[in-house]
Amino acid sequence: MNARWAAAARVAAALGIGAGLVALVPILPASIQLRAPQEAQEVLASGGGAPAGATGPTSTPVRTTVLVCPGSETDGISGLPPVPPGVTTVFAASAPSEALVGVPTVADDGAVTLRVQPSGTELDTTSARGRAVTGTLSGPTTGELTAAGALAVGVAGLQTTLHASGDDRGLSVTSCQVPGAELWLLAGGGDSTRRERLIITNPGANAVTVDVSVHGSAGRISSVNGSRLAVPPHGRVGILVDAIAPSEPNPAVHVTASGGLVTAVLEDAWIEGAVARGRDDVGPSAEPSTDQVVPAAFLTGRGLVRLVSTGDDEAVAQIRVLTDAGAVPLSEGGVVRVPGGAVRDVDLGTLAAGAYAVQVKSDEPVVASVLAERRSADPAGPSDLAWSAAGAPIPVIAGTPVPPGVTGRLMLVGTGADWAATVLLVGADAVVTATSVTGQADSVKVLDLGSAAAVWVRPSAGTVRAGVAIEAAPTEGPLFGLLPLVPIPVTTTDVPVREIRR
């Protein structure tokens, strides 16, 4: 077993390095630079060799960034009774220049624009770095954030949906996403009055085919209703997870796209009898790895870790929590066996209330998320729940807008070695406050966000991840959300192509 864990550690280290490189993959396809035809003739004349001065792929600043916000999770799903509408709001922020020191940007004028899709209606726009953009979505629509020119580098979006009262009461929080081809989403439960709604969005101009599979405690679940979907251009599709896997107690959803890229969120909404137990969105987990970290596990009640072994082989995983004083093992070592393709939940109920990150090390790739519940002082009163997915290390910068009128806390997590980062808080008046934060290996630091309208993180040493907790002023019971900060790509790759004429 010791040799096996040593091998797993070596693989984890290699994947950690890979994650830092993958995070710089461009948001949009690499641009193609066509060389002059005369250069192509030189290629033919010389027998195929590169002409003098020819260059290979080069790294350049991102010119366009597109982020997708899912819109109202309860609209547009056939076969469901209507849910009283909540208030769905999108916030966007571009990083201040203080956060981008040493990061190249293009010289063009820039703009950040929020549109409703599929109509294309513009909700808000700005050409000023650091200024917020916001708008409200309704019905089965999505929000599309486009940042171009000088503002394409360093932009982040956040969506909140608030149901303030009634059976559907709860606060859902999710980051607006960069589209991808393969996504893992972990949330939900098997209670009879619990609903998991999957929203898949296609930001492209062509239809995309998507395969949806649900995994549970016994592995991948065969669906009697089919799981292949067509997502229209600039549109979205919503389905109930119960339509594929009825009453699965610990579902995990795997989304794979062909013919284009998509985004996805999984909403978990729970009513216990006539009491609202909360709702939240979970975005995609960090890519399968043998070393996963879930930031922002702020626990004040029941909590659990959900794991999926994404391959065919059993994963032996060890779970521990990271605190401001370092790593703390779970009872009985926190070791769990997860059969290939299966899901396991690990209860965190024995932990005292506090601020934690959860680290999972395994001998086979896994994905992970954490559920936190908060109950009212009155057991019969409404409560809320939140899911936080595993986050990727931040190679350059990450950030998020912060909605007005909420209480926010930032958690920084450093693993493997001592670490350091700069945190930049941007006020509603655009004033920037920078704070240097350091920590020992495998530890967390928590900062109150105060009245900040946005927060940005720039690591300077070690491997750093980050997450945010957002709490709204409670009326009858708690209202909160958790989310990891997603690394923001800052460069793209130009690929020179020579036109060859014979």
C-alpha cells in the first residue's frame, strides 16, 4: 500500500503541473495567421523547408472571452408544474489594472457586454476597466458575457437566483462559465421531494449533440428514457435528472458534447414536507485528478463529500480537511473505496463548525464536491443548502463579482508547499485595496470581503486555489451559496499557416 500511495503522489504531482499549463489554453480557438503567398512559393522552391524568419506558434493576449450564465433553472423543463419565479441576476466585472501588472493585453479599445440569448438583446455594456455590468434574466433564457479587446483579459461573471419565500425558498449561486466538451457535476439527493435540474447551454452558432449519463452508488445508471440531447444554437435544454435516474440517493452527472462546446449547471432544490430545505447550483468540478481540493467548505451544520471514480477501476481515496493551522485527518483516516464509475458520499458531520477546504488524494482519478447545510434555530423553520465543486489551481489570476447587500468571505487554499498570494478588493467606487497573504503548506486563510464589489486573487508562490461564500440577509432562515473561483485564461496561441500554391 505504501508503494501504491507513493505512485499516486507522483501522478498527482505531474497532474498538478499539467493543470497549470492547461489553464492557459485559450477560451476561443487559436487564431490563424496566414503568411503571404510569396513565402509559400519560397517553401516550394526550397523543397519544403521553412523560409528565413519563419516562426512557430506564439502566445499572445486573449482577444475575446465568452462566458455563459445559465439563466433561471426552473423554466423551460417540460412535464414540470410551474415554479414561482425567483429573481435571476447576472453580475460581471473586469479585473482592475492593479491585478494585471505584468499581464499583457491587446492595444485595442475594449468592452464587456451582457446579452440575453437566444434573442441577442443587450442588457448592459461598458468600455471602462473595473466597472460592473449587470442585468436580470427571466424565462428559459441565458446570459452571454462577451469581453473583447483590451478588456478580454481578466473578466469574471456570477449569477444569483433568489427565491425569497415559500416552498422554493433558497439562494442559488454559480459562476458564469467558459464552454467545455466534458463536464462532471455532483449534487442532489434521493428524497421524494428533491429535484435536480440540469441546464445545458450551447453558446455556438450550430446545434450541439450532448450525451448525459448519471452515476450513482452502483455505477453508471442505464436510462430507459434516453440521454442524448440536441442543444440548439445560442439556446439551452433543461432536463430532470430523475428522468434518467429516478430516486438515486447520490447522483453525479457526466456531460459530453460533440460538434461544439457547452456549459452546464446542476440545480439541487429540496422541499421536506412543506418546509423549504434550500436550493443551489453546482458548476463543473475540476477535471478528474488524483489530487482534488474543494475550497470554501464553510460548515455550520451537516456536510458531506461526494466522490466519483471517473474511470473503470476502483479508486482508493483519502479525505482530509485543511484549516488555518494545517491539515486534519478525518476519523478512521478518511479512507474510502470508490468502485469504477460509482459514487460515494462521506459524512462530515463530526467536524466542528468552521472554515475548511477538503482535500482528496487517490490512486485513480476522481471528481469531488462538498455539500453544506444550514438549518434555522427553529427545527420547523426553513433552511438552505450549498454545493461547492473541486477547484483548479490558479496559475495567473481568478476572481468574481460580489453582489451588493451580501456578506462575503474569501478562502485561499495552499497545498504542497508554503504559498503566497495578493488579494485585490474593488469597491463600488472602483477603489482598489491590495492585501498580501501567506500561508504554510496545506492550510487555508479567510478574508472578509466587506463592501467589495469584486475580488481578485493573484498567486505569487506555491499552489493556490480559492473559493467564496456569499450570505444574504436572512428573513426566516439562512440564505447562502458557495463556489470555487475559476482560473481565468490570459493568453491564446497564434498558429502561423502558410498558403501554398502550386
